Amino acid sequence: GRHVTEAVKEVCMNLNSMWTNLGLKLKKIVQANESLAKEERQYLNYVFTASYYWQLILQGRENEAESSKESKYPVLRAALTKDQLRHCFGYIRRLTRKHKPYPHSSAARCMLYDEIMWKVIQKDGADHLDIMTAVSGKRKQLKLTGPFCYANKKKRGDVQLILDRDKKRLEVHRAIKAAVHDLHKSKKKKVGMDKGLATLLSCSSGHEYGFNFSQLVNAEAERINRRNTNRNEYIQAAKELRHELSALQAKLAIKHSAKTERRLRNRIGSLERRISRLEERHLGSKLYHRQHARKQCNMERIMNMSIRKMLLTEKPDVLVKEDLSFTKEKLPKAANRYEAKVRRKLSSWTKGTLDDRIEYLCDCLGIRTVDVNPAYTSQFCPNCGARFSERKGTHHELTVCPNCGEMNANTAAAVNILRRADDKNITLYTPYKKVEKILEDRYANKQSVMA
Ligand SMILES: [Zn+2]
């Protein structure tokens, strides 16, 4: 499935760049054409960079075009007379038809890999590229001729593998997206975000992404626990056998008659075979590591998807978040100490990975991130400033304000986080206790003003 997705993505990328290139080419032709009026030239130049209008004109549906406020199109179009417009439409169609490229595919020379499909690993003192193959569960490792030179190896992205038949080598291409800061846009959209385990991301707009993520974490913790319970039986058996073996070996060290020695040796041999069989069939960790890697991969995929969806829906210019959190959530009761330990480990892995992915994807899309002081963001009401009286729900996701009533604790925290970005009194370095004092004083002042 991933390979098909990436192949489709690549085709779309190629088609897009073909249209962009064609647009540039046609703009040059327009520039060289002396017989065009100034307005016509401006109009044509614009259309060749705006694929939306260009496509509609080619399809003869230009009258259906929906104009947005930012678009310059309506102004440029209004500058033309009726005849000029008709002439422009015809000219665009003729030029496009004449110069359009013909997409062709030369036998699979290039493949796109998304961030989950590849990683760089160290083996025998050299960097190896580890990639997913078309066979499920099978990975391939290719030794890199040079060192992998990206400082932060966690910040992965898409790579392209390109087979150069002439040079007889496989190249790894990685596109680095640079942050683009739009200087013309005066109003920056700020979005506050609260991270969590039960629900991965909650935004100040009231939307939430990655529901019930903790279910995946819990299922995995339970699975590992179950597997270890089953294993205990075999661990115990192996321990007893080893005990017996060492006793026999100690006995063998003393001098015996030839017959006794042979008998002892036989029994030692049989014990060793039984132990090795247990280790091979019941105590190995190969399958365990493979299954666990698969589950983690799936969790990482869901994290990526949720972050992408959030960034594309909310479209923030600045993302305000806490540099740490996750402390305020109640985890469901674990069956035993071991399961609790596994769950803690998985939670901290989730936290680290989620933070990494947010930073990386924001970098990619040119979104600035701001860290704010995390103290008490989930304890005070964003509407009236009162302290919440209680938390409810299986994951503490509901909260009650004495004045405003019940509300979603996560999105309320997100609103508080957003406000904190412009808060002059609470900086990233304000101590925990002082933050509480400031918030309480603010509410008290508000009450006295109202009284
Ligand atoms: Zn309130």
C-alpha cells in the first residue's frame, strides 16, 4: 500500500512540475510576442502561473471560476475588452496544445520513500540505508558509499531513490524544504495546541486530532505483558534444567568409574539439548522485536497523520505549544507492576516521537513554533479565569468551571496556551508557584472589579 501511495505521489509531483515548466515556457513566448497589448500580456502571464484558471480556460469553463479575495485575477480580467478576452482564451488554448509535454515513463528509474519506509542504521562501522521492500515485513539494507551527513537523524522526510544506469549506481536524493516566511502577510494566524496521550492534539479552535490514541498504547502494553506471562513458565523450566546441569557437571569433575562417567555424560548431553530447544522455540526475542517494531511503526504513522491533518486544517502561521506536558493525564490502572512499567516506557516514547514529528513537520511547512510556560495551563478557566473545581471522564478529558460549567479540558488548555504566548507577566522562565499566584490574583481582581 505504501509503495502504491508513494508511486501516485511521485506521478502527481511530476505532472505538477510539468505544468509549472510549461507555464514558464509559455510566459517567455508571450514576452516575445510583440503584437499583444499590455493588459493582454499581464493577463496571460498571470494565467500561466495560476493553474486553477488555466485549467478552466482549457476546459472552456472560465465563467464558472470562483474568485477569492486575494486573487488578482478579476482585476486583470476586467482590464480586457470582450474581444481581447476571447482572443486570449483562444491564444492560451493554442499555445498549450502546441507546447504541452507528453509524459512518458522510462522503466522504473526512480522511487519515492516516505519517512516510515526508510532509515539509516549503523552496521559494521558504516552507514546503511534500510528500506522497506514490496514483500511484507522484508527490509533491504544497502551500504552507503559516503557517510549520512544530516546532523539530526531523527528529522527524516521523503527521499527519492534514483537508479543511474550510466554511472551504475543508486543515488539517494533528499529534498530539503526551507521555511518560507511570507513578509506580505501582516496578520499571522496563531493556534494554541495541547498535547496528550488519550487525544494526541487539541487545538484552541476547539478541534481535536488523534482520538483514542492511548487505546493503541494500552493494547500494546497488554500484549507485551501477556506474552511475558506466557514466557514465565518456560523461563522457570529452563532455570531448573540449568540447575540440574550444573549439579551433574560438578559431579563429573570428581573421578568416577568409566561406566558412571559415560552415564553422566549422556545425561548432560540430553539436558543441554533440552535447554537449547527451549531457548530456540520459547525464549527467543526475534519475533517479539519484529512484532513490536510493527506496532510502533503503526503508532508513528497515526501520529504523523494526525499532525499533518491538524496543520492542514488549522493552517497556522505560528503554533503555540508547551515544551513538555502529558503529566496531567490519568492512565488506566495496570494489571501489575510490569505492565505499568511497559506502559510508562511506551508513553515516554510517544511523547518524544510526537514532539519530534511536530517540530519536523512544522519546519517543512514553514510554520514557526513557540514554546510557552506549561504551568497551570489546564487548571484555570479560559473564559472567566476561575480555577476548575474538578476533572471528570476516563482520561480526565472533562473539567468543571464553577461559573461556566462543564467543558473539554484539552481544548480549554489549548486556549490558555495560546493566550500565554502574548502574556507579558508569565514568561517561559516564570516559576511554577509564581504562575499560580498571578492567575489567582487576576481572578480575584476581576471579581472585585465586578463587585
Ligand atoms: Zn469559567
